[in-house]
Amino acid sequence: MKFSTATDQINFKEGALLLIDKPLDWTSFDVVNKVRYALRHRYGIKKFKVGHAGTLDPKATGLLLLCTGKYTKKLAELQGLPKTYTGTMKLGATTPTMDIEMAEDAQFSTDHITPELIEATRQQFLGEIEQIPPMFSAIKVEGVPLYKKARKGQTVEVKPRKVTIHDFQITRYEGNEVDFIVTSSKGTYIRSLAYDFGKALKSGAYLTALRRTKVHHYDVADAWALEELISYINDSSIQ
């Protein structure tokens, strides 16, 4: 499949796979809407197919795959590809969202945590595991996203899902911070992985940073900055 980086000539109408480096605090839908609006304006078309493969949380950055035109038929295939992330966990606390979107709601001791315990715990999360998706997620229950129920203070029983952690490396452990690299299957919530990791340590943990670096062989190093892509779309010289 041809994909479109910052050096390609892109035929948006015919269909393209776009690699975008999602900015911090943008939702994946924000990015789709921004690109769709620019394409509608550029071509004077009311309806322009644009979709994304694999949601990134607002507090995560990195590789987001967008498809336009007939390439939107490939979205399901792209969503099934393994994904690689880098990030940082803070040990000794949790938040309702399992990341920095909300303030800490509980603190736990970390005095017993050693590099040896970190390593032993890491190994528990390799291979096929079960995890419960976060309440603050876009998963729908009875047609309503969980995060909408969570913001109203409603509690919903969410069934655990089987996911696969292909690779999980600890790259730094300093103080209460743990840096990591994870490659995982479709449907894996790295926020849940951090929460479960903290729980397995008999403590707590939440994400303070997360970046998607790869989707299979697609690399964020080849991705557009969002504003650069919008400038390219608005360039009157393109066809």
C-alpha cells in the first residue's frame, strides 16, 4: 500500500493513507475533522471521506493513520496492526483516567519496590493477558461511550478483554518514574497496562506521558506535523 509522507505527491480525491504526528491534547476525531474540513474547503466538496485507524487519547501524541477516499476501505485492516509506544509511568499513585488528564485520587507506598521487583513484574505482562478497558474510554455500552457515563459519576461493569503484549521493555527506573517501550496488539489500552502494572507491584501507577511511535512498519519519523499537512492541502498548486 502506498502511504503519504511529507515528501509524497498526494491524490486525496483518489485516496491516500496519511501518517500524522498527533499533537498533545487533540483527540483523534479532532485531527480527522481538521483534515476533512481542509479537504472540503480545498476541493469545494460537501462530503469527503476521511477516517482514522486506532484512536489515540488526548494526552498521547504520535502516529495516527488517516485514510481518505477509497482508502477508507482499508481502515479495518490498519486497525488490526500491532502498535509500538514509548512512555512514562509514575509509581505510587493513581488517577481516575489512568493518565494526567485528572488529578491523583489515591497514593500508595513505593518503599518496597526494587529494580528486581520491577523486572519480575514486567515479565508477568508479556504474551496474552486480560485487561479491563478504562472507564474513561470511547468504548460504547448501550450505545453510550464509557467516558460520558464516567463523567456523570456512573459506574458500569466492563468485561475484561484478551490482548497480546508482544514486547515490554523497561528503559529507565529512577525515583518513582518508569520509562518503557511496549509493542501490543489491537485493542490494548496502555493506560490499563500502567494501572495493572502498579497494582501488580502492590502499589499504584498511571501514565504521565505516552507516544505512539509505530503502527507495524509505519513510523512516526515519516509522519506529517498536522499544521504542515493542512498547509499542503491549502496549497493552490496541488491537484
